[in-house]
Amino acid sequence: MNIKVFANTDQGLKYQNNEDSVFAYVRPEELGTAMAFIVVADGIGGHSAGEVASDLAIETMRATLEHVLETDEQEATQPITLEEVDTEDDPFLEYLENKLVGAIQAANSTIFDYAQSHQDNAGNLGSTVTCAIIWNKTAVIANVGDSRTYLLRDGELERITTDHSYVAELVARGAVDESAYFTHPQRNVITRALGHQSDVTVDTYRQELEDGDRLLCCSDGLWEMITNPKELAALLGEDSSLEDISVNLIEAANNYGGKDNIGVSIAHID
């Protein structure tokens, strides 16, 4: 299996600061089965506090996951005990999920501690995050907030993650339809974020992958602008380099108004 990745971000047309942070990594082939990590964090808070928060999220996760991403699976799983994994599941996938959740929780603690020590200028400091570790034709996906992960397969786009937002709760209850994600006056109210409390609950997902699949992690600055899923699928499915695809996604979001920062991180599976 071969994995290609690329991450890109843009401030959009409305704001002077870019509070989205992105990262994409593929580990060297000599370390074993192909593995990649893609992530997008969307910072929250005024006076550049959001920029600080999303940077803290990405850097904390990178540091926390470094051992997992840069060692082979045999070495990485040596510390596992039976209490740490579901023995009916693939032990390494369970290990990856535990480590990914731990990395996000570490990022939450880092941002929370920073906010507590900078209360005068941190404001409502926080960040969303959505990310995926890809290994052996499986993606372990996680999210907090309203940044999303999508799967593109055979031209069809599927949203993997569920938003932690007021509107998502209304949709789940059947009070509104999905058009409310783009029209509701409280569509930007999120119900879960990194850094707002000392602990955070992380949602996780497993997705089996096939050759030709693409995963997209993105902030709401992308999906709130490109509202037509068929258009988003067409842009993500272009027969181009991932760098060109990321540029075209950002350009499309800006063409629709660019009302927020835009962050994308893409993986392609061969």
C-alpha cells in the first residue's frame, strides 16, 4: 500500500489572521507497513488566541504521536498489556486508537493550561480538531468540534465524523434538516472543543480503505463555503497532485466568499 498526503491552509478573505493549523505526514517505508497521519485544527478565540490554540493542538499531537508514527508496529506495541486493548480487535489498531485519543487529550490539557495562565489575553481560547491515522488499509479517525473528515470513494463523498455543534444536535433530533448547517443563525455554536475544560471526550471511527480512496480533513471554512457535496467530491477527486487539489479546494472556498480561515489535509490511498 502506498499513501500520499498533503496539507494546506489559507486565511480566507475575511480575517487577517489564520487560526487554522494543518499537518500531514507519511512515515518512511523502511519502518514497516505504510502509515500516515493527517490533521486539521481550527482555533477559537480573539486577539490571535485561536492561532495559538490550533498551533498548540497540532504540535502537542505531533510530539505525543512521534513514537507511534516513526517506529514499526512490533516495537510500538511492545508496551501494550491485555488491559489496554480489546483482545477481539486488531491489537495494533486498538493501540493506534488509544494513542490518537491520548494525543488529543494531551492537546486539550496543553491548551487548557495555557488558557488558565493567560486569562488576560487568551479569551475563549480553544480549538477544534479532526484527524486520521492510516495503517494497513484502515483509517482510525477522531474529532472534537465541527471540523470534519470525509471519505471519497468512486466519486461518492461520505462524511465520517459527526459535528459537535448546536445545529448537529438539532439535526439529530429531527428538529431541522441538514440545510441548517449552512443557514441556521447559531450554526457556528460548537458544543465541544479542546481547551474549554480540563477533560474532553473524543469521538473515534474506523474506516476500511480501498485503492483509490481519498480522505479529507477540513475546517468549517471549507465545508461551509462549498455546500454542494457533489462539487466538493469533484474537487477532491480531480486527477491532479494533492497539492493542486488543496489549492483548488481553497480557491473554491474563497470564490464562495472565503468567510473563514480554510484548512485541509488530504490522504490518497494506492
